[in-house]
Amino acid sequence: MLGAIEAGGTKFVCAAGNGPDDLAAIRVLTTSPDATIAEVIRHFKRHPVEAVGIGSFGPIDRGRGRITSTPKPGWQNYDIVSRIRAALGVPAGFDTDVNAAALAEARWGAGRGLTDFVYITVGTGIGGGAVVNGAILHGAAHAEMGHMRIPHDRGRDPFPGSCPYHGDCLEGLASGPAVAARWGAAGESVAADHRAWDLEGHYLALAVANLACTLAPQRIIFGGGVMRQLRLLALIRDEVPELLNGYVRVPELVPAQLGDQAGVLGALILAEQARSPFTGSSDSSG
């Protein structure tokens, strides 16, 4: 059995299994690092695994196994991999939660059969993972697509943005908290015909245009709670061709297939890679 941890800002999902058909999961509220990780360790002590994968909120330092400059209080520079690895005595794979989700969509979801695609989640934050030539793109660190700078017409949208680091980056303008702060209501309470969604679609279309020009993906896959507004994907699809204006190919724009399971299933793949490091590991076990 392999272990999977989706480390989120509000909850940790801990699971054991080998794939979607046999995954057994529990949820642990994200509180202080010590209390949260103690619960995670207790769970896997009761359900031993051969390796564990961790898909975490970020930013992270994959090489050192740390969560780094997160705005979440108490979690800055937290050495999550060493703590879990030492307690369980098994190899540990580590990556961002969105990269993990991209791995899962590649194997079981909307990325199957593709060599190059981008997975974007739009929810409490905005994150993106790119698969390039069949592998996750890391570079010097990891992608932070949610913090790309996009045009902000303050006449149309005077909202200053909600990102504590950049103000009106993509996440600051289009994440779930940004929608709630701008309109005074969470996205699920905003009517489908409200102009909030035209603005949301515009910002996400700008992001797609940037990604199409920089990565040339075959497909862009959208997940996350904000994308549950069914009108939103159609708005993005309508605007992207106009933004690209025939210069480059418009990627397919599709919904994710794995829903809330994508992150934890991707963490299971990270565990598999850590157990067999020569197959292309994200191992941080040293």
C-alpha cells in the first residue's frame, strides 16, 4: 500500500491505496503544524504504507522538503518532509498540490494520452501545473501560475486585488476569496447571470492566452471550486480566440475529470515515484 497526503490550507487529506478504485481517505483540519502533522502521523501509524507522497500548498522547496513563504500563519519554512519521513521510516515524495493534481489528471483524468498540457485550479487560491514532454515542469523551483501579472483595467474593475504579496496578480483578482471580497458574497452565492462571471472569465481568459503563448499546451484543464460555475468555462472559451487573434493555436479548454480527488491521487503517484526513484522521482527522502 502507498500513502498519499494532500496538504491543503484548510484540511489535509490522508489516504492509502494504489489508485482510484481502492483509495481510503480521512480528513484532518489544518491547524498548527505540530498538531496537524501529529494527526497525520497517527493515521499512518495505524495504516502502514511502503512510501508516502505529499502534494502541498506552497510555495515549497522541493529539494529541502519545506513549505516556504506561504502566507498561512505558522507554516512558513516548515520542514514537512523530514518530520513525516522520520516518523514513518519510509521514502517520501514531495511536490506542490497542483503539480500532484496534474499528475493524476495525466494518468486517470482529462490529460490522458497527452504529452503537453496545463492543469489550473481556481479556488481558495489559483495554481497551475504544466506537463511538458510527458513530465512535470519544475525549472529552478516550481511554477506559480496563479501569480502571473495580467492586465487590470481599474476603470472596469476598481478592486485592488486580494493577494498579500502582489495585490492584483491573477490570484488576487480571480480566486475565490477575490470574488467574495469584490462582490460581498462567495462564488456559490453569486447568480449565474451576474456580471461577476464576465469579469472572472475575462481574467482567466487572459491567463490562458499567456499560457498558450509561453507553453503551447495541447489542452488546459480547469479544476477547483470556482469552476463549478458552469457558465465560466464557456466565457473563457469565447474570449480566448479573440485575445490570441489567430497568432497561435488555441488549446482545448476542458473541465477536470477527477474533481476533489485529483490532489490526493497525484500524491499517490508521488509516493509511487519515491518508492521507485529511478522511474522519475520527486523524492525528497535524501
